[in-house]
Amino acid sequence: MPVSHAVGVSPAGRDGEAAVHFTINARGVDLQAAAPPLGYPVIDNDHGFHLPRHRAGAEAQPGFQRLLKDLCYDSRFQPLIVECRDERLRAKLIPRRRVPGGTNRELPYQRNRPSPDRRNPEVRPMSTHTIEEPGLLLHPGPPGNWDDERVSGPRVLRQADGIWLLWYYGRDRSFDRQVGLPTGRIGLARSEDGLNWQRVAGPGTRGAVLDPHPDPRRFDSTHVGVGSVTRDETGFRLWYFGGDEERFRFGRFEVKGLRLRIGCARSTDGIQWQRIDGPHRGALLDVGPPGAFDQATCGWPRVLRLPDGRWRMYYHGLDPERMQFAIGAAESDDGLAWQRLGEIFGSGEPGAFDETGVTLPELLPPGQHGGSDWRMLYQGVCRDGHRSIGLAASPDGLYWSRVPGAEPGGAVFAHAPSGSGRWDAFAVGTPCVVPMPDGRFRLYYSGADEVPSGFADELAMVQQIGLAISDGADLTRWRRWERGGDGD
């Protein structure tokens, strides 16, 4: 990405306004002078970016650079001007002028973009042809879309007719920032090859297919995320999770919407969803009792049918007393009434990539990976907060043992090197595995970058969706997909 603009700080303008200009280059966005007092962004619906002035100096600068990087990462955006007015800062996209070493380009956002016709769902390009970083497949949507801030949690189905469907969660820049998770709404994309994706505009807010429920009494009234999608002769089932307005204290943090519960919805087309009303304020699975590993939260369900017709759900929970995540299971005869089986898989040994918790299980039952046992890929959290993907094996899907990988700490697929500046240098997770006809596997995953404020600042990171390809049928060896490689 070439340098596109570089100027200094302008003097005060009329009405006390001041403008700060920036350099947009391969490293992101660099301030040309000390920043004025800045705060976290509050983003409005007309694509203006307001920053309340309640933080100052170097402490605020990394967060503001992150905001600008979010806006400018693909170099198509114009230089930004920040104006000080009425105790607020306002960042604007401005029309591009011809500058030394630059070219004229159109402003990429659409201020008056027409709403899609919900009766005939619109398909929108995802612009994946501009992505060059290893592994990076899908980035946040265009400004004004439901997912223009972040995308995460891919759940992929390859249908018999050759069409690929991808459900994922994300949020736009105006979504409630008191919800400290990357969840928000759920959307859908489709593809003919699983590599080049197009958004399908749903009936929800800004094109989502599932919004938080409007009833504040329900478990999913503040934010939702997709756990898994199953299909049978009657259509699709979306196994999702959600949170409400309750604030929950986790260590020294108080987080809104962290007490997650699990629900289900049905659809005939994967776009229009009808929620199934469960007994726990709409949820099918409530949080666990006091002292249980999932007493604080239960989310990210992976649901499948067993050979005897029963349903089994895998999910992860949070025990605030141990300050650790663990994976549990539940079973059901009808997919509606669930019986907990308890914790089935916990943290790794000291020094391991998963020593402080395991989350986000992805299951491969016998017959789906060339073996007679069960395999589970999962996200592990290490001591410093970085996250990688590991592998475990089981004879019955309930008693698990780790399968060590060659990556640091025993992972089979690790985050990019810390300090590299790569899009997935902080975390890789939410694994979704698709077997391919040639015997290899595709691993769709979420990645997050490193931020100066550390791993606790979830919303300062940029979550995006990536892809890795297995080395033959070996689930312990993966390489990041690159466009034009043999993963195509």
C-alpha cells in the first residue's frame, strides 16, 4: 500500500476549528503531530465519526490510530480531517485531491444507498479480490452495512448443489459498544467455490438475517451470534446464542451481555428465520447452577445428530471463580429439551497454548475425518491472552485427550507471530472444518490483530475471517490459504 497523503497539522480555522492530517501507508495510519485529547469513537448513521474528548495524549493515540486504520486499511479511502468543535472531534472522509505520488479515486462509501428489496434478497460483492494477506478471506462490509465494523464466527455448509453458504456474526460501527464481545447480528453470504463470497441481504437491520430480539425481557435482546447451522429435509436450524442488558462482573471488568444463553431458530431458505421459544426467557439452554463450570455463561453451541437419533450439543462456559473457560456438552431426544452432561474438556498444562481456557469446539464425528474416533478442534487461550487452535481425540465424543501439534505450546494452528502486524497476530479461533473431495480439509476461522491496549480491549481489535488448508488429511498441519495457490 503506497503512501497516499502526508501533511502536517493545520492552524486553527474559523470558529476555533483545527484540522489534523495523517499519513496512510503500509503500516496503517500515522499521526503527523501530537494528537489532541481523544476518546473512544461513537459512530453515527451518516458515516461521520464523533470522538468525545475525555482522554488525552499518548494514551488516546493508539485507539485513534486503530479507528483510522479500520477506515483506511484497503487504501481506497481518502485522507481524513479531524475537526475540533463543541468539545468533540469529528473525523470526516473528504474528496480525494490529486497529491504527489497519488491518484484520483472515487470515495467508496454511499451516503444515500437505497435499501434492498427484502422480498427479493440482494446479493452484494464482498470485495475479497483486494485481500492479499495470507489466510485473509473476508473483511468487514462496506460502510452502512450491518457488518461494517467486524466479521467473525464463520459457519459454512457445502450443499449438494455445489452452493456454499456462510453464516457469521458481526456488527456495524453504531452497534452498542457497551457489549464487549464481537457479536451483534447474524448475516449470510453465498459462494460457488467457498472462496469468493457475496453477501445476501436479509430482512433485518442493514441486511442482517437475524437481529437481537426487540423484547427486552428475552435472553437475546442485546446481541446474538451464530454457533452452528444444521440442515435436514425440513430446512435449516440455526443454533445461536445471545445476551441481554444484564451487566456481569468478570474479574476487574464489568461487561454488558456476557451472560449468554443458547437458542434455536428455523428457516426454509437460510434467510428468513423463525425463533423457537424456549423455557428460559426464550432460550433452550440456560446458564448452569452456582458452582458449575458454566454458571456465568454458555455460548457458541455446536449441535449434531447421533446415529441413534439423539441430539448432542457442545458449547463452552465460563466459571468466574476459576477465571477459566471450559467445554461442556448436553443431549436431547428432540432438540428442544436438553440435559446437561457437565464439563468434558478443560484447560491445558502450564506453558501450553491453552493453559487458561478452552473454547469454541468444532466436532468431526467418526467417518468425517478418515478415522473411527472423534476429533475436536478448539480455541485455546494462553497466559498472555493470545489464542490458537488445538486438536483433541475421543472414542465417544465425551472423554477427550489432547493431540499435540508442532506449533508453539502444542497448537496445531497458531496465530501469526506476535509483533508482525499481521491481521491474525493476536488470535485465531472459531474453527469450522469442511472436508473436501481430494481428502484435504478447509479450516474457516476468525482472526484478530494485536492492539496496544492489550487482549482485554476486544473492541479495539479488528476481527476478520480467514481460511487455512490441511496438509493432506493431516489435521495437525495447516497452512494459510493464499489467492492463486493450490487451495483454489
